[in-house]
Amino acid sequence: MLLEGKSAIVTGGSQGIGAAISLELAREGANICLTYRKHEAEARNYAAEIEAMGRKALALQCDISVFSEAEATVAAALTAFGQIDILVNNAGMNWDGVSWKMTEEQWDRVIQVNLKGYFNFTRQVAPLFKDQKYGKIINITSINGLRGKFGQTNYSASKAGIIGYTKALAKELGAFNVNVNAVAPGLIETAMLRQSEARDKIIEMAMAEIVMKRVGQPEDLAYVVSFLASDKARHVTGEVIKVDGGQYI
């Protein structure tokens, strides 16, 4: 197993991509602290599934945009596991609208969650990783942070910010044996997509771009995150890896 004896925090681990990442890291041997904001039952079910694998698991409620809540979550994980080796910044949101109609609240909330939320958690683990001279930080961004998307100026800006943040962090922490990378998904089939009234239209538009002619699954992201969280990726840092079936090409 790639992550035997390691401990990880996965934000937004109660559904979709975050749940798949939590389960995959656990399969590779890691203890998992997964956070949720609203989906408590799902989070506790995944924690129980992880414990059934023989790992330790925590499911903690947290609004990642609140610095003090991130601080409390990391402290609880550190107490429970004794160490933290991996942070996966995954939790995020979108609140779409064209720029000439977007409200200040729409802009602020997306930036607070998607960008400041990543800072809030990274700020807690960076000193730990620096002192122990080991750590893996994986930030989930989006291909729309690389290319932009109509109706998503706030989301695209936040995801582009994550890319810049990842590269700067990699420069700051590299001397301390800490790897910092980002994963940029294209369209991924999650419960949110399946429940969307515009699902068929969204998939049709994406499939016109995806050269592999398949919609991505959460596991496709999880496998890449697992690699980046392992020592097999020890010489990879500051990278943005697209997992999009060629959608960005």
C-alpha cells in the first residue's frame, strides 16, 4: 500500500470527488479526517467504511471559509492521529452568473470558499509539514481555472488563484521536503451533475470537447491524488495535472 501509516485530511469528503479521494487514500493505508458542511449522514457513513478497512477515521463539520473552524479541525485530526502527512484541499462551490448580473455576495462567497478556504487549511498544516520535513498538499482546481468559462468569472478566478497559490507554495515548502501539486478536473459525473436539470446539455457540450469520449468519474481524480500523496511522486511539485479525458486540449 502506498500510504501505509500516513494520515490525511480531505476537505469536502462527504460526497462526490472528495468521498472518492477519501476512500482511495484509505485503501492505500491512510487514516482519514474528512470534513463536511451539510452532509453529516453521508460523511459518517464514509467514515464507518474507512474504519471497516482497519483505518482510523474522523468526520468533522467545518465551514472551510472560516479560519477558526479550519484551525479546530486540524487540531482535532492531529490529536486523533498523532500526525498529519497529507492535506487534500477539495471542498468548493459554484454560484454562477454572468459578470454584468453577478452580485457582490456571489463573488465574495465563491472566493471565500474556493480560495480562502484552501489558505485556511494550508496555513494550519504548513508549519507542521515544515517542522517534520515531510508533507503532501494536493489542491483540487479545475480546467476552468486554466481557460475560463462563460458565466463563471467568480469560479474561474478562484480556481486560477488556486493554481498560482499551488506554485508559490511549492517554491516556499520545497526545501522542507513538502510537495505541493494541483489536480484540474474537467467534467466529472457526480451526484450534483446527475441531479441537474441541465445534465444532458452539460454532458453534450463537454463530450464535444472530450477526446476520450467518456465522462470522467470521481475515481479518475482519486487515483491521481493517491499517486501525488505517495512517495512515488516525491520529485513532482508545483504541477497542475489535468484529469479531463483531453477536454482542455
